[in-house]
Amino acid sequence: MDNVSLLNSRQKSTRIAATVFLSPVILLMLIYIIYPIFSTFEISLNEWNGISANKVFVGLENWKTLVKDEVFWKAFLNNIILMVCSILLQMPLAVALATFLDAGGKKVNIYKVAWFLPLLMSSVAIGFLFSYALATTGGIVTTISQAFGGGKVDLLGRAPQALYAVIFVVAWQYTPFYMIYFLAGYSNISIDIYEATIIDGATRGQYFRHVALPLLRPVIYTACILSLIGSLKYFDLIYVMTGGGPGTATDLMATYMYKMSFKTFRMGYGSTVAAGMFVLVTGIALVIQRLLKVRDSVDG
């Protein structure tokens, strides 16, 4: 009986401690995550300029406009292109870099530091840097082209070149993040496994293809989900480099939402764009996660 009372007392103490420590986190989530989401959906039902105190309730009119908004769906398509290209560029390159660093050990630590530098830079700073580097007049690409007898190269002022130029810059900045992520995955693979495969006569390439890559698969799946979500809500670097231009060639859902909310002062419709973006991003992330789980279970 005493043991039961002691167990109940400990469980009660654990619940109290958990409540005390989790309460601040839950409160912050309610204030900065849950409330803004509900507030965004509420504002999307109104016509409002974001400044005046008067909101005009319009029901689902903003949502009806959004469904027919070609610019929004063009921005969504650009997000999809950015998502696919980011995964296809970043994942293989990051795996290759992580494999090189894992094989080299401490001898290649200088490369680890050098390759990680882009991630330490501000996205805004990188946006300004590449907007000058890729400029039609005086940019690096134009300078190289003219040095070999060519003309000026306009990468940011023409479609679709502008979108792919921005995708390249995004991949350049965020590949180091996934490199470190995969390097951490390598650290979870026991050195005994590598030594056993080498003793059995496997080459380094065979070890990577048949042992390391399958063991890294859960890490790669998670990295793909992170890249997917990040690509669908990307904003700052692209807005600094192109502002969504030329025209709407590089507009993303986030940049379009910003323009609607803070440039044309259509806060109600901007909130609708943000809410639509939330629904689409959440839906795509859940579908992809489900597909990856199904594929993992089939492969297993």
C-alpha cells in the first residue's frame, strides 16, 4: 500500500513539474503561433486596409477572388519549381559534401568551415551580394562573357532566367545546412560497420551505395521535408534580389502576400493569400510525409 501511495505521489509530482515547465512554452505558442493563425483566417473574411479601425465583413469573397487569382497560382507554381529544384540541387550536393568530409576526417576541417560560411550570412546580405554579382552591367557573368568576346548577360531581368538564377542562389546558401545535417547522420553510423565492409572487400563507393546511403535514408527523408516546407514559404532573399520581378516571373506566395498586404494595403486579401499559403503548405507537407512513410514501409 505504501508503494502504491509513493508511486502516486511521484506521478503527481511529475505532472506538476511537467505543467510548470511546459506552461511558458504553451503560452508562447498560443500567443505567437496559434492566435496569429486564427487571426489571419478571421481577417481574410474582411475587407480592410490594415490601418483604419473599420473592417468590412465580406464573408468568402476574398477566398473566391483567390481561387480565380492567376497571379497567386503563378506564384504557387514558382514555389513548386523552387521546391523541386532545391531538392534536386541541394540534396545530392549536400550528401556528396558530407561524404567527402566524413571520409576525410580532421584533415578536411578547413573545408567544413569554408563550405558552412554561406549559411552564416544574412539572406538579405546574400540577396544584395548576388544582385550586384548577377547585374547586367558590371556583374561577374557579364564580365566573363565580355572577356570572351560575348555581350551582356541579363539573368535577373528576364523570365525564366531570373527564377532559375534565384534558385541557384538559394541552393548556394542552404546546401551547407543539409551538409551538416547529413554529416550528423554519418556520425550515427558506427565505425565498426565501415571497418566490417572494408574487411569484407568492399570499396568506399560500394560502402556508400550499399551501406551508408540506406542508413542515411531516414535523414534524407527528413531533410527533403525541411527543404520542401522552406521552399514553399521562402521570401527575403528573393524579394531583395528581384522583388518578384520581372513582372511576376519570380513572385512567390510570400512575396505576393507581402505586396497585397503592405504595398497595396489590401490587408484582408493579403491575409487570404497568407491563409491560402498556410493551407497549401500544410497539405503538401502532410501528403509528401505520408508518401515517404508509405515508401519507407514498402522498402522495409
